[in-house]
Amino acid sequence: MELDPPVAGLLPEGWQRTFNKVLAKNPSERHANCAAFVRELLDTAMDLGRTERMQLLGGLRPDDGAAATGIALATAPGSGAFKVGVRGRGPRPWLLAAGAAGLALVAAGGFLLFRKGAVPVLIDSVPANATVRKDGQLVGTTPLPVPLKAGDALDLEHKGFLPKHFQYQGGEVPGKLALEPVRSEEWLRTQPAGATVVLDAVKLDGVTPLKVPWNQGQKHDLTFSKDAMGLAFTLLEGETPGSQVYALVPSGETRAAAPATVDANAPGGIRFSASYPVRVRLDGRDLGELRAGAAVPAAPGSHRLDLSSAKVFFKEARTVTVSPGQTLTVPLPATVGLTVETFPNSGMVVVDGIPTQVESDGGSAIPVVRGAHTIGIQGHPGVAKPVDLQADTPLRFKL
């Protein structure tokens, strides 16, 4: 079976296995030396012939067996072979990843990792272990070295956090990319109702059913108490109370008790996280325009969503899966401001074929969702321009 690798020239499972070992926190779990790493990396190459592989392996200079932290590549005069040397010791595996990944350049005179000028960039995040996708393909989880060139874009995802879009500008050190937690409002319900609530060691005002702000990017400790009954448990990152009703038990059993389970057919819901209203079609059924942060009921299972907002030029179709008794939060793209100025004349700005009622005099910003759009001027069909908007953008051109 022909695979479509996340990194050009490498098998996806081999790439993941090799670099997980490179980045292991325990030195004993890493490669014993530079040569061991390079041999394993070459094993992941799809289009490396036997002759090229032998030439590369023949250029290795064995080290003393200690864990390598850096690799020096040098070309011997008059030959195509590369010699590999080790620099330093210590817990800095990303240097090994960067150096050894560069060795793959010489395979058959072509490029495996650094095609079209890509360089290795260490992608890390807060929190760690975020899923990284490049051009929609899974690359791995942070921290992770990724070959990038200027203009390449990555998408990071982590349970309980909004997706993070990162575009590499070239020559930069991105540092740790911070993901924003999903924030929602959740209902805490108990059976019987009327229980006091302690959330993360803070007693809340009011009793159940109680609506509370919820940060899905962290775990939460919950304790319910009423008379001689109670319940204590923890919800992890990305988990919400949803529509669950928690059954209280005699106080002596509180520590051992687990939250009540819901029936597999218990209805769930879908909430839309955005700063603007959105029109929703659920499985072909038009639900109308919903306010920002609104939720709709949905049965457990897979659903097709058709989402749109003419106010911010947003249109998207996606498939989501709802768990029994849970409300799924669907994050929608943020908005940016577009300012258009034309000369020597002006006209009405058109975004994605929709007139905006805004003159192209540079005086008013148009809110649009982040991403690809086509910008034009009414009455001037020949000047339409494709743009990729990732931040507030002034656009100026001649009519």
C-alpha cells in the first residue's frame, strides 16, 4: 500500500517512532549513539535505494556509544560522502533530531526532509502533547521537530483547547505555542436537587441545578452535598458535566462513589463557540440563526453540520460526533478586520461575491473570518484578488 507521509520521503509510522525515541525524557530510552539514530532514520525513507543507503552508512563515524546530542555534517573534498561527528553530551535531544534529519538530504542527490528549502523547526506547545497537522495530515504530537519553509502552516489541537493555527515566517524560533482553553457555561445537576457545590476547593453560591463557568482546558474537582448525602469526583481536560444528572449517595460512600452513568441513548447537544451568530443546518434540517455561544440538542452519534454567517463571510461543512449526555463544543474561526483602499477611484467592496456596503476608501474595517477570501470592487470584475487573511489586514490596489 502506498502511504501519503506527513513528511516528504518518510513513512509516517517510522517518523513518529524515531522522533519519539529522540525526544524521550529518559536518556536510557534514546538512541545509544548518532549512528544508531541515522540508521533508524534511513529505515523510514521510502525512496532511498540500496546503493544510496550504503553510501550514507559508509560515511558514519562511530562514536564511543554515549548518547549523542548534536551532529556535525561535513563534506570530504572531492567526494559525495558525508562524515558525521558528535558534539557534546546532555539532555538536548532536539539537536540530535535537527542534525541527523539533515543527513537525509543526500539520498540519491535528492531531498527527503528538506525539499524546497525546508528546515527543521521544533514545534512545542502549552499544554504539551498537542496533535500537529500539516496540510491536513497528522505529523505527530508536541514537542516535535517539523521540516518547514516560509509560508508553511500548521494546526495544533488538544482536547479541551481551541485549535491553534501557526504559520512559519522563515528563520524564526516559535517557542512554545500557547493554546487557548475552550470556555463554556455548564449546568450542574443532582438527584435529589438542591445540593451545595464545591468546585476546585471553592464553595459556590446557590444549589443545584446551578449554572457555572467552565474552563475545559483543566481538570475540575467537584463535591456535591445535601443532608447526609454527597458525591465527589474529578472531570479531566475536555470533559464537561453536559446534561448528566449526578446521583448522590450516603455520605459514608462519597469517596468511593463514581458519577452516575447515563443511558447510551441519552440526548446530547452541540454548542458553537464564536463571537458572531451562525446559521446552522443539522443533518439537512435548518435550525435558523443561533446567537453566539448557543447550543442545540442532538442525539448521540455522527452528524453533518452546514454552518454559515453572511455577516462575517463564513461558510463551512463538517461532521461531528456527539457522546451520550454530553454537549460538544464546536469552535468556529475567529474574525479579523479587512480594510480596502483603491485608487484613483473607489467603489463598494465585494467579499466572496457578496457586496459589503463599505466603500473602498480605507476608512472602515470589514469583519471577516480568518482564512481564504476573494476581494473585489463592485463594477470592476477584473480586479478580484484572492487573499489569505490571518490577522487584521489593510489592502490597497489600483482600479
